[in-house]
Amino acid sequence: MATAIRLDLLDPQGMKMEARTPSGHAVIMDAAPDVGGTNDGPRPMELVLVALAGCTAMDVLSILRKSRQPLEGFAMEVRAERAPEHPKVYTDIDLLYIVRGNADPQAVVRAIELSATKYCSVSAMLRKTARIRYRYRIEPSRPEASPVEGEYWMEEEAPAPAGAVD
């Protein structure tokens, strides 16, 4: 299935652009002033990380809701490193899922796993150039309970066990 995006330059002297999506939404992008922009919008590579976070977050939330996990809130933090030379692709991406509520840690890990291995097309594309680390923190609603932290590794990205020899 083909996707059509319309992109128009908004400032003939600058880099500010508006993209129109098939769903009818507009996204403004711009560049930094040192490369001809006016900083009136995010950079395209920033939007790649926004797309990744949005894609996997929607998967994880949908899966947790279907499994009737008690959610009171949700957030994500994304950090990434890029290659030093052009085309400066992302090489390392760290995702932190922050689940607020009394969700079962096994359900959270399973939701992240399904997003990573089956549903999130953005992460599937980015894995071609980047190592993606999937971490989570569950912040229970009970004040006396401590947060639960962990991570999910795809098999091909899992670190070698301590003491392992190649």
C-alpha cells in the first residue's frame, strides 16, 4: 500500500516546511539558523525518534489495556546517538517506558516484546542501523511500593553473559 505525503516550502529563503499526511494532519519542520532555518519546528531526524516513541507507545498501551492492566499514566523517554559521518544515521537508541499504576511486570515485558518483534514498523526499520535498548520502569500507585525497573533485549541484541568468550 502506497503512502503519499505532500511537502511544501513555507519560506522561500529558509528551510521551514509543512508536510501533509494522508490522515490530513500538518507537520511543520525547520532547520537550525546555522544551516538556513529559523528554528520554527523540529528537525526531520527528531521526528524519526518521535515516530519511534509514538509507534511503540501505542502498541504497548494497546496490549496492556487488552490484558486489563491497571494503568494510571504512561510516558516515554528516548535517547539516541548518531553516526559522526553523513548520512549520520542513528546507531544507538535507548527507550525507557514509564508505566504508572500497578501493572504486572511480566505483562509490561510481554507488551514491549510484542511491539519490538511484531508490531512497531518504525523500530523494525531503525533496527537496520541502530541497536535499540528497551527499558521500563513501573511506578506503582501504592506509596509504600518501590518502582520496578528492568529491560527487554531482543535475542540478537542481548549482551553476552558475564565471562562469555566469543
